[in-house]
Amino acid sequence: MSVKGNSTLLVTGASGQLGSRVVELLLEAQVEPGRIIAATRTPEKLDRFSQQGISVRYASFDDHDSMLKAFAGADRLLLISTDTVGAADYRLNQHRGAVKAAEEAGVKHILYTSIVEATPTSAVILTADHYGTEQAMAESKMGYTALRNNIYADLQVFSLARAIQMGQLFSAAGEGKAAYVTREDCARVAAVTLADEFEGRRKFDVTGPEALSQADLAALASQISGKPVSYIPLPVEALIEGMVSAGLPRPAAEVYASFDVAIARGEFSKVSNTVESLTGRPPIRMADLLAAHREQLLGVTAG
Ligand SMILES: NC(=O)c1ccc[n+]([C@@H]2O[C@H](COP(=O)([O-])OP(=O)(O)OC[C@H]3O[C@@H](n4cnc5c(N)ncnc54)[C@H](OP(=O)(O)O)[C@@H]3O)[C@@H](O)[C@H]2O)c1
């Protein structure tokens, strides 16, 4: 990753998996630590960054004053979407508040971890938050970058571990495909675009290198484990009932199932060249990610 300019770069949610990796990548790219601000609700978890000269500051999207203080002096800000998924519009209001605070604090360019197909018609229940946040950025006076991430490939390790254990992969995605992308590639794209001094407005689809169906995933799980794994397509209602009877609260089951419906509709199938064109490195393939997590995939079987 090449670094230009001398803007002060801020990452919110800096103790999360994506946020902390973005900060590490900035350091690896030789961005001076004095130009980096790591904002988080848990500064005590980021001693390793403060010891390297990074300014670690408390900020919560639920506390406007904390954001104004933490964002002061930042030129470019990466807004990482929160994991607070629940009450209607709660997360969207958190993000709207963060966009407003960034503008008030004098941030010139804001970047946001959105989702592919961030439109009001998406089948994914959570997409309304991403669409609304993109709207808030567009209505601000700041330049912005929407990083429209596909589904994390990393999450498939958990579902495929279970599928290997059961010999069956259940999904309501039908024959639909998704261009799953690793969290690592999302972090690399976020770090590059945070540091690149671009001043206008842009959107990127951040995807993996290939679109895979559930049958493809079952075949990969089978190959890596050496055990048979069949894909069992289910109607969405049956998938939701299955998750609820396994103990998942119904609203959470409906959110998960909405991803399957969107995959079936083709919302996640587009493959982009964003990762390679921005980072200079091809995106990680699902087969390679799964091979790197072979023990975790098989661990469930052993347990
Ligand atoms: N593309 C996908 O498939 C996919 C999958 C899962 C999640 N996501 C989204 O991508 C985000 C980053 O992923 P991840 O893997 O890094 O998730 P993660 O490790 O669970 O991190 C959750 C993030 O939410 C932040 N957060 C929670 N409440 C907040 C608040 N009140 N104010 C400010 N920040 C708050 C946390 O920041 P601090 O703890 O540092 O304050 C942390 O960065 C997630 O939060 C979620 O919105 C995308």
C-alpha cells in the first residue's frame, strides 16, 4: 500500500476486528503514528496502539459530545458500521449521528463500511441502515466513499463447520451465488481509501474473486474435510423455523434468512475488481481461506 499526503486519519470502532486491522495496515504502510486517531468505546483495549504513538480516544455513536471531542483534528474518517442490530432505526440513528458529528468536527472526507446493493428494495433487512447512512453522507457537505462490502467469507467458516458436522448445508439461497469477500480484503481496501487523499464522492463494490453457490460451498467443505456434505435447499419459512427451534430469537433468524433471500435474488453475485485495483493484490479465494481454517472447520466435528 502506498501512502500519500499528510491528512490526519481517524478510524472509528478501532477495537473491533475490522477497525483494529485497518489501524495495523496503516502502520504497516508507514503512515506516521502521529497522523492516526483510533476512536473506540474501549480505549483500554488499545494500549498497543497508544504505545506506538497513535492517539487513542474514547468515542461512542451513542454520545455526541464524545464524538465531537474524538473527531477533532481528523481530516479523513472511516466510519465502521456498528454491530448494534435490533430496535428499528437504532443503528441508522447511530450512524446519522456519527456523520453529523464528523461534519461538525471539520472532517473533510468520510468513508463508510456499507453493503453491496445498498438500495431501499434490497431483501436484506439490515440494508436499510446502510442505505440511510449513504444518504446521510450524500446530504452532508463532506466528500465521501461508500465501501460496499459483500458478505464476509470469514463467516462461512462457522456455517461450514456445522455443515461438515451434520453432513448437510441448509440454506434458502436456492441456486443464487455470492461473491464472498474476506474481512482482511475489506480492511485493506478501507486502509488504502482512507489514506489516498481522494476528495470527491465515490462508491466501490468490495467483493471476492468469484461468485459461489451454496452447492459450491458444500463441495468445498466436502473437499477440505474429506467428508460428504450435501446442500439441502429450504424454503425461507422452513429455514427461519429451523433457526428458531434451535434457540435463535425470531428477529435474528429473520435477519439471517433475509441474506439467503437476497442471495437467491442475485443481490450478492456481482464480482468486482476493486480489491485488486486498489490494493494491488488479488482478493483471497474462499478455498484458500477455508484451507487456512481447516482445523476450525474440523474442530466442530471432533467436539
Ligand atoms: N459484510 C459482512 O458480512 C459483515 C458481517 C458482520 C458485520 N459486518 C459489519 O461490519 C462491521 C465491522 O465488522 P467487524 O468484523 O469488525 O465486527 P466486530 O468485530 O463485531 O466489531 C463491531 C464494531 O462495532 C463498533 N461499535 C459497536 N457499538 C458502537 C458504538 N456505540 N459506537 C461506535 N462504534 C460501535 C465497535 O467499536 P468499538 O468496540 O471499538 O467501540 C466495533 O468496531 C460490523 O460492526 C458490522 O456492522 C459486516
